[in-house]
Amino acid sequence: DFWAKVSLRDESAGVPLIISVPGKQPAVCDSFVELLDLYPTISQVCGLDVPERLQGQDISPMLDDPTHTVREAAFSVAPARKGFLLRDNDWAYIQYEEDASAGIELFDTEADPGQFHNLASDPNYAAVVERFRAQLAEKLRAVRDNDLEN
């Protein structure tokens, strides 16, 4: 019954990425990364060509500079629930269905690290919700526009 992660909340979607590279000093980096960043990163570290069409980003600069920021936000998907997450340093925005018809959630991750208080319907946060809604729409367009057939 408990074989998969289905939540887009931090305790499920936020996982550590541990990379060990010979000759690199151990360090902790708090930058957001996504699993699709592994292919271009490993390719770069191994001296292989990195195809430009990849959606992932090379995060190898973080191996020398743990303060390096690769992404301003992380994107995650829960296909079974048709949910999408955008997570930045301050907020977690979760939207169900591409048109948000099944709901949205907004959490202030500094004030509410457990993500218990959904602020999405609070008029004081309407601008934050709209900003994330637009960012998510742009992200989904970018993902679809990327041709990975070859």
C-alpha cells in the first residue's frame, strides 16, 4: 500500500541529492535541482558532450561552488493526481489539473515549514498565486515545446 510518493509536499517531493566526485571537496549546497539535471551533469563531469535539447541543466558548477544557484525554483509532477509543484526559497505552489480546476495550494515555507496552512484562497496572497500560476503555465509550455524525439 505504501510503494510510491504521491504527495507534492516537501516531506515527499524534497529529497537530498548526494554526489561524490573524486577530487572534489565535500560540501552542502541548498540550490534547487531536478532529477533531469543528472544526465547533463554526469555527462559534463565525465567529459562527454551534453546535447543542447535536454530539459535538465548542468549542475556541476555547484561541485566547486556550493553557493552557486542553478534554478530559482524546482518543478515536480504527481501524474496520478495530475498535480504540479513549483517550489522556490519562500513558497510551495501546488496546482491540481493544468487549469487548476481541482484546486491549488500555496504555502509560506518559512512561516509554515510543515505546510499545514494553505494560503491560496487568502486575498492577501492573490499576487503570489497569480505569479506562480503564470510561471507554471510557462514551465508546462516549455516542457511541451522541447522535442525529445531524436
